[in-house]
Amino acid sequence: MGLREAWREFWSKDGKDPVDAVNEAIDAGGRGLSEYAALQVSTVLACVTHIADLCAVPELRVFERDTDGTKKEKTDSKLHRILHRRPNELQTSYDFRWSLSAHAALRGAGLAYKTFDGEGNLLEMWPIPPGNWHVMRDGEFEGQLFITTLDGELGPFDLDSEHLFYLPNRMWERFDAMDALKLAMRSIGLAQEMEETERRLYEKGVRPSGILTTEGKVSPESLQSIKEAFSKSKSSQSISVLDQGFKFIPIKQSASDAQMIENRRMQIEEICRAFGVYPNVVGHSDKTATYASAEAFFAADEAKTKRKWQTLWLQRLDEFVLDGAGPLFCQFDSNPLTLAPMKDQAAFVKTALGHGNGQAFLTPDEIREKYGYDPLGGVAAELPTPVAPSEEPTEPEEGPDDDSSQAD
């Protein structure tokens, strides 16, 4: 009996469809915490969106390295069009990279199915949702992968099949990625429970905003009339007028209310910690945050989160889509220079062009390229001569006071 038949027989013992049985097993392992349920927690949605944006917003380009070490964009290559513009007939490069990055961030790995033309050239790449593919192991280093589609089932594929593009987040072993949704299940579940508790608490005004009090005795009919009139004025946002000596005393926030807010803030940090995202970049900051500290957090996110995910993409594409160790390679068009304040950009450009009697290391055309301008050629393509710092203007010497020099 082959692996595929054994897989079907195992999951069909109770009369269930194999694919449904596998999905139920996955849900049971995650205690029913599905992708969409987790994404309804705003912090999870913000973390996944941030990671996916880091990989999808910068343009992805294919270059070729010449023998002299210089690089040239390979715009005439079909691989460049697939990765830079349109991986398949329904998605742009942004859509494709966003989907696969979101899959990897939330469920541990993203998978794409590659199709080829009759000559063996890459034709398209299609993202496969995490719940639509499963790995069946056959030994420590061997196994097969099955893909479920609307048209049926594809596979089995060997794990090193050229038809598969695998994008893992945190790798535990060869084809076993660590599922962030399951690992952060408790933190996400607690955030869900807190939101549900507050929803029930404030639903239909369960928690009163204040109380009505009076020293006189009120009949049940008058009391009901006062309650209805006051409730109607609150719902219509009109001015409340109380008679018979009634007074409205608002209920202030209690210590338990403040603690619930603090617990919800803590869950934001817990979820961000699980996804490897700094809380500041998803709109969470404490009262002690300053511009300098926020800037440092964004710089740390740039160095750690962005670099990690973009490196993951580039290495996977170079090895499993392009020609591996060949002359072709990918790069993200992500220029950190243009993200810096204008004052810092101006200082960098001056230093790069040799101002301050330093050695120039960029030509004017290279500077223009970084800002998206066409090259000028000629002298602009050469390293400029170092420019000596201009002398500081000196204050004019004070001459004799004209009034004092005049005779009485």
C-alpha cells in the first residue's frame, strides 16, 4: 500500500472525508482557533499586516552579476516579469508576496505551486492556503505533500519537488515550520476573552453610567416614568431634566476597570512578542514614549523584523526559483535613505560626494539613481573631487565709534 492510500485509509476509518478529517484535526490541535478568528484580534491583524507589508511593498527586481562583479537589472528575463510584475494570471507581485508572507507569519509557512511550460521554463506561481496542503512523513528525512484544490487533489509531491516553493517562518526541521497561531494560542485566546467580556459588560448598557437618587418618597408609577424619560433623553443625546428632587450621580472608573485596561495593553505586548514585532509599529505605545525612543524602536524593527523577512524571501527565491549559485539574484528596492529626515539625507549626500575634504564614494548619477532620477552621464558618472570645507565667516572687527571720534 502506497503512502497516499495509507493516508486516505487512516482518515476514512470513521466515514469522514480525508480532507475534512485533517482540517478537524488541525482545528482540534489549535483548540478551534482559526485564522479568521485570530485575525479578528486587532493586534494579530496588525502584526500580520505589518510583516506582509514589509515583504510586499518594496519592488522585487532580478539582477544578473557580470564577471567583473557589476550587476545589471535583468528586465528582459521572464523570471523578472514573474517576480517583479505578475506571478500568475490573477495576482500582481504585491498580491502574491503579501499572501505568502501573511501565511508564513500566521501559520508558520507559505506554499506556492509552480507551473512550467513545455520547455521546462517557469510559467506561474500560485499561493496555496495553509489549510489546503498537508505533509505526510515517510521516514525521518522523507515525506510527501498533498495539495487540495477545488478541482481535486494534487500530488503527492516529494518535499524537494521543483513544483513547490516553500516559505517558512521559524523552521523546526526540514519541512516542519513552527505555527505561530498555535504557539501564541493562549495569548490570542486571552485577548479574545477580554474583548468578549467587555462586549458583554457594555452591551445594551449593562453597566450603568450613574444612578438617580432623591430624598423624597416616589410612587412606583412616578419612578417608572422618571426612568423611561431619563433613558429616552440619554439615547437621544438631549438634555435630561429631573424633577421631584432627583439627582444624577455618575459612577467613576473603578480600580478593576483600570486593571482590565492594563491587562488588555499587556496582551498587545504579548502578541507582538510572539510575532516578533515591536508594539510601536502596530500603534501601541506607553505614556513614557518620546520621539527619540519611538525612532529607536522603528530603527530596531527595520534592522530585525524587516531584514529577517526580506532575507528569508531573497534566499528562498535565489535558491528555489532562480538558478541557485548562478549569476541571477533578487533584490528588494528598499532604500532606507529616502526614509530618513531631509536633514540627515542632505548630510549623507554631502559626505558621499566628498564634501568636507573626505573621499567621495558615490557619483552624482548613483545618488540620482537612489532617488529615482535618470542618470546624466559624463562628469556625473565619475567620482567627484573632494571638496574642502568652506572657511567659517569671521565677525568684522569693531572699528572706533563714529560718535566718539567726532569732536565736541
